[in-house]
Amino acid sequence: MSTRSVIHSSLAREAEKRTRRAEAQDVPEIKRARALDERASGDWRAADSKLVEVVDDGWL
């Protein structure tokens, strides 16, 4: 395993630990960030669907 891979794995594990700790503490910022992410994902899917419709209709 390369040094870069080891560092990346270590950073990923540390980020996961911090996330689990924050979730266990029921941090409001984590909840808010998740809600915003879910809303943005829904908005993105809706916009993507609309774009597909426009392309299918021959507008683009």
C-alpha cells in the first residue's frame, strides 16, 4: 500500500469517527447539513428530469 493510500485511509477513518461522535451527540449542525443535502439532492433530480424533458422535446 502506498504512503498516499495509507494517509487517505487514515484521514477517511478519522473523518468517519468524527462524524459518528457528532451524530452521537446529536449536533444540530449535522442535522441541518443533512437536511440541506437531502433537499439539494431532490432539487438536483428535479432539475435533471426537466433537462431530460427539454432535450427529449427537441429544445436542446
